[in-house]
Amino acid sequence: MIAEAAPPPQVSAALTDTEVRVNSSFHGARIVLYGAVFDPAERPSDVVVIVRGPDQPVRIARKTRVMGLWINSRPVVFEGAPGFYMAASNRPLDEIARFGVLRRLGAGVDHLPIRAPAEQRIETRYGVRDVVVSRLGADYLAWRRAVVRLKIRSGLYAEDQRGVRFVDRGLFRAEIALPTEAPTGRYRADILLFQNGQPVSVRTRTLTVRKVGAERLLYVWAHERPWAYGIFSMALALLAGWAASKIFRRD
């Protein structure tokens, strides 16, 4: 009699909230993810949760000393950097899988792929001359580390090596902390189940962060009618300055 093969392990998960609304009183949010591991063989398992926000260009410049003055050098723009990134796991990532596996999956800030354009080109946007670089040579890693460091400092990139907790047999829980500066758009949460250092199951969930109320109207206006929004903002600033001068003017 041939023994039946055990079914493959599976992971399942759900977010407590699939939409975050941003208004003037928004001070960040915490999204809870609950999940379960289904494995009849009850093999040792690890869970990694990777949450990635919409990609955004990142513009950075290096300060250089010129004739005793510190000025910004020619800026470099990285395209394809996620606006938000978090990797949570039940133990350190380097204990779960090898370097090559983590790099292939983009699991962890050190393995996060930040794309650069295939070709080098110069663009002028809003009167500012930016250089988009695809080949930085030996300086690439230094520039990339600067991007990651700035994102970590602003709370937009993070790793939590104990962010996934098994609360019961096969059941786990993770928290996603969204800072005040979290960009709006569609977020993707990948829940990966690891066994013996390899991913054996994955589930993907989505989360939407969007502006509501007056903030939403201003956001849409600024992006769909930038010139009208700019003229209105300038007129409002001039009006506010004129009103302040009238109020505080001495007789």
C-alpha cells in the first residue's frame, strides 16, 4: 500500500483594516495582521511579513566644500524606491534564510531593490535641473545607503525582527505601524512562510491609504490643476501678507 503524500504547507492571513483615511488630524495608524499556518506535518516554520508602499522618486544631493563653503553637489534621483517599507519576522531574517534567498525576495532593508533607470538622462522639472543616474560606479552603494538612512530616519523604512508573534499553535499576529508621513496610494503586504530556509507558501493582501475631506480636494486639485493651484496659493499668501501688514501696522 502506497502512503499518501502529506499536503503542502500553506499560510493564510488577513488585515484588520484594508483602508486608512488621512485627514488633518492623522497622526499615524497601526494595522494588525492575523494569520495561520496550515501544515499537517507540523514542521518548524517561520513567517515574514513584507509591506511595501507605492514607489516614489528620491532626490538626494551630497554636500561638497567649495572655496570654504558647503554647497549641495549635483543631485541624484533614484526612481523606484518604495515610499514605505517594513519587514517583520518572528526571528532575525539571517536566521530564517540565506543571503541569496533574502536578496531574491527583497526581504529586509539591506536587500530592498531600488531601481534606477536603464539610461542616464537629464530632465528639467518645474525649473529645477535634475540628473537621473543609472551608473554611479563604486559610489552606488554609498548613495543607496544614504537613501535608506533618510527613509529610516523619517520612519518610512523599518525592520522588526520580533514583529511576528505566534499567539497559539499555528496562529500568528503582526502589527504594521504607518507614520504620519506615510504616502497615499496602494500598499502590498506579502506574507511568506519559510521552512528549512526556503519560502514554501505566500499570500498577498492589499491596503489603501487615501486622503479624505478638504485634504483630498486640495490633493486632487494640486495634482490635476497644478498651475491653478500654484496661482491660488500665491494669491492667498499675498493676501495673508497684506492683511498682516494692515493689522500690525503702526499709526
